[in-house]
Amino acid sequence: MQDEFKKLRVFYERGVITKKEFKAQILGMFGYYDPADASVVRDLWELVPQSIRSEVALAIYEAAAPEFSWHPPVLGRSSSPDELRAESESIRAWANAFVRWFEEASGGGEPGQSP
């Protein structure tokens, strides 16, 4: 997963993908890596470009919400409702691992703050 984050960072920094695409790609990645591994959250966060961290953090907070439902922004991809539900649950688990780390790293600060 770290290698994929590194590639996304390079793609973003070179203008190959937009910040919207960056956010969608990392959320999509969370859908495929199950279970969530809190031990790598800090290292993954370090790979998020500084210039878009607040927006990525907001997307992660939104994905941590119980009502979050994943709708992949990929044309031509069809997933069954069960697959989408499983991906949503995995994304939510990863997002919650990030939220816990954000809160620990900021000293339990206000929601929405990130290191």
C-alpha cells in the first residue's frame, strides 16, 4: 500500500492526477486492503502531499461516518451491492484508523484537525 501511495503522490505532484482523483484513489485503495492496519497510518499520512492534507483529512473524516457509502468513480466498473457494502466497510475501518491517529497526534483536538 505504501508503494501505491508513493506513486499517487508522484502522479499528483507531476500534475498527472488532480487532488479529487488523489482522494478517490486512496479511498478506493482502502476498499481493497482489508483489514485496516493502524500501524501504517502515520507512514501513509506522511506520503500525502502537504498542500492537500486538509482536503484529504476531510475526505477521511467523511468516510469514517457510519452513513458513508462508497461509490467508485470508475467508468465501466460494476460492483454488486454486497461488494460495494464490503468496500464501504473496509474504507470506513481505514478512515476510522486515520481519525484515531489524527486525534492522538493532535492531542485530542477539535474534529477536522490533522497533524
